[in-house]
Amino acid sequence: MNNKITSSLAKMPMIGLGTWMSTESALYNAVECALQTGYKHIDCAPIYGNQTVIGKALKDSFSKKIITREKLWVTSKLWNSFHAPEDVEDAIKNTLCELKLDYLDLFLIHWPIAFKKEVGLNRTNDSGDFVSLSQVPLTDTWQAMEELVKKGLCAHIGVSNFSISKIQDILKIATIKPYNNQVESHPFFAQDELLEFCNSNDIILTAYAPLGSGAGSALENNENAPNLLENKVICEIANKHHATPAQVALAWQINRRVVVIPKSTNEKRIKENFGALQLKLDIGDIEAIDQLNMNYRYYDGSFFNLTNSPYTVESIWE
Ligand code: A2P
């Protein structure tokens, strides 16, 4: 491992700025605002199509001495088209180039789903573009991920959208254990069993969509989706603490040691979300929020349009 990386082996910060669906035009200011606010963690992925802007904002923030590289935690992810072991190193190098960094703090396998390489940094509607996990096993991809740590291209490796059984398969062959599993989680989808499994294996759980995706795409695409930030229990707890519903949802996760990566490009909400670190919920609040769990996913994987592919929604999560 190189010296630069050794100095960054701090623990993963409990709150990071999410960047999925952040438009390029708003993201530069959002990253700078987050770093000025005190965020030390940015969550990225090449499929979000905005890493180049993040890279520019990071470079300028280092120059302006808003933060140093050593104090910052940057996560990115391996896209589905690059699971073949021989493609993994090029994939992280492309991401490093976009982010203008020479190492990542964490690199995750984004989905337990593989595409043909030709799909590139895209989603696909063509079932012929999918490659089955028996053709490109996740364990082979994992071994290639381990090489990245040995080469000093990232400090930690992990997975995203992985179920317990898929992590168990990795653990059987791993010489470097997954550091992190990033999955959807919020009070409507607590992921208790997965959290317990991760805790018992020293794997940090990160919650994406920790605000239930706020007013975002999940709600726009499904008017029946429950709105977390308007939930009565969450709002009452927020009022009691002179906090906001978003802060309550985030504080609940932080209290159970789940890392949160709320996405926002709005300066007020970026600051508001960071304020969740200061919110101490009462035991009664936590018990009331625990009761809201209904195993509700806003993102079930069906947006991959899996018809006739080697994957089903059930096979992704099993
Ligand atoms: P915006 O970027 O305009 O702030 P999640 O991280 O759960 O996917 O949620 C992201 C969505 O929630 C985005 O639409 C974001 O919009 C919105 N959002 C982020 N922070 C807050 C907040 N504190 N209160 C309300 N909505 C928020």
C-alpha cells in the first residue's frame, strides 16, 4: 500500500454527500458547500455521469485549502459493464481520472449484476446485454478488486446492493474482506437482518436513499410510494426536537451506526442534513421509528428491465 493511502485509513465518516441525480450544473457548488459545511465524505459513481464536475470541485477545494485530500473520504463504484476481472483496473483508473484523484478511499461493486463490456457506462433495455453471474462470478470480480488495494489504487473495497448470501459467497474466498455494503435503507426499510449480519462481520453498512428519496424520482415515478418526510411519527419527533424530518431520519441511522449519504444540491438542505449529527434522539423516539419499518423498497432493481435477462428482481436480492 502506498504512503498516501496509509494516511487516509481513518474510519468512514458517518455522513457523506450523495451525488446520484445531482445535475452537473448544480454539483460543483454543492460539493464546495458540503466541504465548507464540514462534510468529509463524498459518494460517487461513474454511472451518475457527473464525476468530472466532482473532480473539478475537489481539486479546487484542495487548492483553496477547504479540506486536504488526507481528511476527505471518497467512494466510487464499479459499473456493471466492467465486472470481468481484466476490466476492473481500467474502470477504477477511469474513475480516478474523472475525479482527479490518485486513489479512492473506497471502491464498491455497484450491483450484483453484470453487463457486456460494450454497454459501457450506460443502462440497457436489451436483455441480450446482460451477462449471467455464472459467466462472470462475483467472486472473480472480487479477486480483481483485491488487486486494486494491493496496487494502491484504493484503500478499501466493498459491495453495494448485496444480500447476505452474496456477501457470504465473497467471504468464502476473500483475502481482503468487504469493508462496506451500500444498500437502500430508511425507516420504511430498516434492513435489520442485513445490518446485524454486517455488524457481526465488521462490515460497515451505508444507507442510500436515507430520506426515502425525498421529493425525488422514486416518488415522481410512483404516486403510491409512501412519503417518509411527511410521515406523522417522523414529523412529530422532528417538532419535539425543533429539528426537521430529514434530520430525524438521518439521526436514526447514525444512532445505529449506519453511514448515511443523503443527496442534495440545495445549500440549505446540505447544511440541514449535516446538522443531523447533532440531533440526539430519545429512546422512545427510536422505538417509535423502529415501528415504521415495512420492508418497503423505493428501488427494487426492476428499473434494470430484467425481462428475459438472466436476472429477476428476486434473484438480485436473494
Ligand atoms: P434536493 O437536491 O433538491 O435537496 P435521498 O438521499 O434519500 O435519495 O433523497 C434525495 C432527495 O431528497 C432529493 O430529491 C433531494 O432534493 C431531497 N432532499 C435532500 N435533503 C433534503 C431535506 N433535508 N429535506 C427535504 N428533501 C431533501
